[in-house]
Amino acid sequence: MSQEEQVVIVGAGPAGLATARAYRENGGSGRVTMLTPEPYAPYNRPPLTKEYLRGEASREDLPIESDGWYEENSVELRLFTSVAAIDRERRTVTMDEGEELAYDVCVLATGSEPIRLPVPGGDDPDILTMRTIENSPAFRTASERETGPSSWGAALSDARRRRPSRCAALR
């Protein structure tokens, strides 16, 4: 790819960052833009259910790369940027605000999203899912106030066990 060519990475989680890093490490010199609706640079998600949840790690411990890495590697990281559409024929990505970004290569690296159970009450806001930094404090708060049964994954159960609460883990 030449410097004039554009690589757009939709998603700025670990996979999106790995894509940008591999591109640069393998001699890619085109313009690289990473788009994410999140307010944070790519960060490690496993600690959200472990050290961060237990209060043993801070927000500053989570980023995968330093802030300077993006500038040093000429990677434009656009936070608070949601993609509304991708037009493969025109080779454009359209953001929620209507801005279009042309691409030569578009990589979808959006990660996974927790699936809510399709049952009555499955959309209850008190049923928590874990995906982002903002979700972790909600779990901590819930574990401190809950007195009834809850269902936790193994990592959350371990974090809850290490940080005493009144929440029961069901397996």
C-alpha cells in the first residue's frame, strides 16, 4: 500500500489494535484510522472482571498501548465515533453524524457483544452484562447490595469471592 491509501479499522479493541500494529510492523505505510464509539483507547478487557472489578487495578492500568504509540505509529484513533453504515461499492464508511470516510481496506474488528436472554424480563436493566469499563463498577455495586441469588461467570464469581459481598454465585 502506498501512503495515499487508507486503512479503516472499525473497532478499537484488542483485535483492532493488533491489526494496526501488524500492518505497521509489516511495512504498511498507508493512512490508518481506528474508529470506536468508546471514550477510551484500546484496553485489556479481562481485568474488568478481575483486578479492576476487585479494585486492585485502576483505569490507568488497562490501556494496551501508551498514548504516544498512536502518534509514533501514525495511527489516527477516533474515539466517540460510531459507524452507521459501510458502503462496499463506494468503499466508504459513514459515521453516525453523516461524515464519510473513504477506504481502500476496511477491517471489521468490533469484538463481541453479550447476548441478553430472549425471555420475559431479559431486558431488565438490573440484569447486568460485562463489555466495557463502565460495566465493571455496576457489577461491584450490585455485588455489594445484592442479597438474593445472582448468576455470575467464573471470573466474576472469583472477583466477588475475593471482595466479600452478600451475593450468591449460582453454577
